[in-house]
Amino acid sequence: MKLRAVFCLALGLALSVCLAAGRTPPQPAAAETPATVDSSAVETADRGPDSAAAVTAAESADSIAAAADSLAVDTLVSAPPAVEPDSTAPLPVETDTLLKALASDTAAALPDTAKAALPADTLERAGQLIAEATARENPRVLRFNAIYLNSGSVASNKLMDRFIERARKYSLGGFVMDMKDDHGYLSYTSRLPLAKKIGSNTRRVGDPASLVRRVHESGLTVTARVVCFKDRLLAGYSENGAFPFAVLDSTTGSPWKQDNGEIWANPYHPEVHGYLSGIVEELVSFGFDQVQLDYIRFPSDGNTDNCYYPVAIDSLNKAEVIGVFLSRVRTVLDTTAASLAADVFGWVPWLHKDRNYWIGQDWDVIAGYADVICPMLYSSHFPASFKIKHGPLRAYNIVREGTEKGVERRGGRPTGVQPYIQCFDWNEPYFGTAYILQQIRAAANGGAVGWIAWNARNDYSALWEALRVANGISRSGSE
């Protein structure tokens, strides 16, 4: 059965159950549009995946793209900034109260949403059918739940032992591991000549293939995270006073700097594409099940009018350039059984129409090449006014709706949706066990093939507690 038919059947089943129970589904609310808020980071230096703090106010979601030059995005900082909770937001509720609301099958549990009146188990089953059909039609769509591990964790045998033990205890499916970090450093020693030339090699992981085998032996899936165009080593490399791989500042001829001083590699440059594709090829040779590309976009958060691309393709817009790069990576992976995942800003599932997106992230273009797309649906990174009416269930509605919109645009492959969920307390007054559980449930109800928990410091104590509650595991010692 084709995925669209399964999608319609699943939702039809949900509606029929609802009507049979004597309840009328509420009408969908009018389209909600984010408003501008200050940009900021979520965590410390080894942060990510790439995430936007907010999007510009507009009359509808489609018009956001036209006004995208005023988009506020992430800024690298040394520590999470102190941010006062939105003064108009409701006060936090007790965890057990929220958990009961999440378990309820009444309309009051999820107010003002199109599926609020549907029984919880029906929503979950509909989402499961969608995810199953997606994976059946595209075997490269991997279905698993994961946590992100930075290069420091990956390099430590002691920490890896701990994370593997936790993953098995709480039925986690795998890890997303930093193999090329936010600064451009590799977690291993590459054989690529350009890696040696720019100084990106490290010995953090002496034997990547052995690390992958170790994770596989524990029954877990392993994904290699590769930060792409935000690369200060590649962009900062100079020859005879020139910077061949950088996005340049048209006023100085030096690498363009965004507001926080970060510099970028040129997304147009075929040698940049070749370097990144070579890294992907090495990673799959080590046995990684999947490669996840982050920062697959053009630079932002600064005076982008001064961005100059010495190597450019005038006939292509930014979204099409990203498509060219993904096509090259796809060619590499098609010679293997590995899966391709791509990270995008959280608001991308809501955007339509304008193909010349400011940063080059067009869901439909990316879905043409990626097996899985991972939108960063952190409620902290949406404007406080966006879906504020849902109060303590705001995160549920953002994750579920963002996932559903991605599923509806899954493309011909088809492409699975695996959202990043928030596992840090920055700018989130409701953060805690119930907050994490509602994100997990929202992803499942939306048809996701899994979720990835993000904490830059890899402090997953809150997640372990949430999974302990969800799995009915008794407390035993320190987590």
C-alpha cells in the first residue's frame, strides 16, 4: 500500500473512532505565524545541531520566506544566557498533573488542535502506521530513538560504556556521534589531502571502525554527524594571502564573519563539496549506519549583504545549490547501504512557495535526496507567542505539527521525519520529565520514525528520568 494511502487510512481510522465515540473533531485553528525574538544559543561550544532562534513575523507561513533576511538565528556563546520566562506564559504545572493530561483521551488534554478529541491510542497507532509505511517503502529510513554525543563523549571509553549501558537499560535505539564538529575538526585521522592541509585531523577516536563495531555489538544504531558549511578551519585556510574556500566579505576580501565571529566555507565551491563527500565516504567505510549532515545552509546572523562567493553558480538559487551538494553526497551513499539524514531549522516544515530561501533550506529539495530529515523542533527556539495558547502543552503541539507537516512533504523516496527534541532547560519554563515525555509522544503521534534528544553537554539525566517513568523502571542508584 502506498504511503499516502496509509496516511489517509490512518487518519480516517482515527476520525471514525472519534465520531463513533460521539465526539466531533474541532476545526483546525487558523495558521499561526512566529514573531521575531532575540537570537541566542542553546548550549556551549560543541553545540548544535544548527538551530534558529526565531522567524520573522508575517501574515502567513508562506510569507516568512519573503521576509527571511530579518530572521534571528543562533549565536555561539560560552554558556546559556539567563533569560526571563515570557511574562505572558502560564505558570508551570506539577509534573504528575501534566502526565495525566498527556495520558488523557479528552479534548481538554490538547485544546484547540485539529486532533484534540481523538483517543490517544488512536493517534499513536496512526503515527505508527505512517512510520512503518515510510520505512517499508524506503529501506534506508532507519527507525530508532537516539541521543546526540559530542566528540568528547565519543573519545572517552568510560563515557561510551556509560551511554551504552543507559541506552540498553532504557531501550534507546542508538547514538548520533560528532565525527566533524562545529569548528571543522574531525574526530579521527582522515586520509584526505585537504584534511591534512587545513589541520582538521585529530586522534580523538583512534579506530572509528572499532568504535562502530562496539556500538553494534550492543544492538544499537550509530549515526555520524557531519557539520558542513560552518567550518572555520576550511574557511580560514589561506594560500598566498587568499582564502580559496571561504565566503568572503566584499568590503575587505577576508572571510566574512557573522555577528559572533564565525566564518563559513563557500557552499557553492565544488572542492568544498568534494571534501565533505570524501569525509562521508570514509565514515561509511567505517561501518556507520547513517551519516547526518548539519549546517547544510548558507550563512546568516550578520550583514549577509556583504557576503561574496568567489566561486558561484549564477543560474542556481541557494536552495538549488544545497540540492547539488546533497546530490553529490547521495551518489556516494548509493554505492553503500548507508542512510542519509539532514538537519534543518525547526520552522522549515512550515515554509512553502518561495524556492529562493534566504539560507537555502527548502524541505522539498532536501527530501529529494535525504532518507531522513531532522527538524529541530525545540519550543525554546520558537517565538514565545508561537502556539502560546497551548500553555504547558505548547511543546507537544510544536513537535507534533512540525512532524506532521514534514510527513506530508516526504517526497518520492519517501523521506522519514526524525525530529530533534529539547533536552536542555534554556528558555523553557516547563522543562522536566513531563516536558520530555510530551515531545516523545508528539513525535510518535505525528508519524516520526524516531526522535533524537539534544543536550550539548550530553547531560541526559532528565531524559533518563523520563524514560524511567515511561518504561515503569524502579529507581536504582544515580543516573
